[in-house]
Amino acid sequence: MRARAWLCVAALPVVALTGACGGGEDSSEPASAAESKAAEHVTVLKITDTSTPGNWSWDKKRLTAKAGKVTLVFHNPSDLGHNVRIQTGEKCCFGRDSKDLGGTQVIGGLSNDANKTARATLELKPGRYWFLCAIPGHWQAGQRGSLVVN
Ligand SMILES: [Cu+2]
């Protein structure tokens, strides 16, 4: 027990100092050495399209992330193309003060069946954001949600 703890400190000094070596921090995070060594925190947000005819939706309405790198993993098994974009602004979406900060390309649909998952990594500061499908009509129909970065 004691030897193992010592080894842990020796192998991963940065991680040990932040308290993650004992595995008691966030149990939802994978604790592999490669990922723990990264100085910057990366939040992975998974969003899946759950649309049915006449009802366009995602499996998430609210997301939270830690400030820093935020990776969107968007899965779209539907017959229609969609994307996930991150916007700023008082209200969702495309308001006067809205700004597109990035996101995935359009994926899915019948035309490109092989490409059903897209990823995008953004650098986000603490604040409130929106995630939405930027295709006209889609975010109005329900493909949108709020993202809080702490
Ligand atoms: Cu869409």
C-alpha cells in the first residue's frame, strides 16, 4: 500500500499534487496515465440525435463543462443531416449578440451513411452558451440546449 502510493507520486508527480492519483476525484473521468498527464482539463460532451418524424430533438437539453478544452462528440443516426454548433448570446439562437464559436460539420442523412459521428474541440471560458443545430428550421424545432461552463 505504502510502496504503491510512493510509486504513484514518483511516476505522476503533477497528478499526485492535484490529488487525482488516489482516484478519489471524479469517478466519471478515465484515470489512464496518458490522460492524467495532460495539464489541461478536457470535457467530453456526447450528444445524440433522437429525432423522430415531426419531432426533432437531441438526447440532451442541458450540458455542463469545465472551462478549457471542450470536445463535442455528436452522433447522428438519423436520415437527416445535422450539426452541433456552440453560440454565445443572451438568447438562443442567432440573436443580435450571438456569435458562433465553432462546432461540428453537418453529418448523417442518407447521403453519407458511413459518417455518423463528428467531433469538434473548442476552448471555452466560464459562461453560458448554447448548443444548436445551425441548419435553418432545426434549432427552432428543438435541436438546441444550454451549456454552462464553470
Ligand atoms: Cu439539425
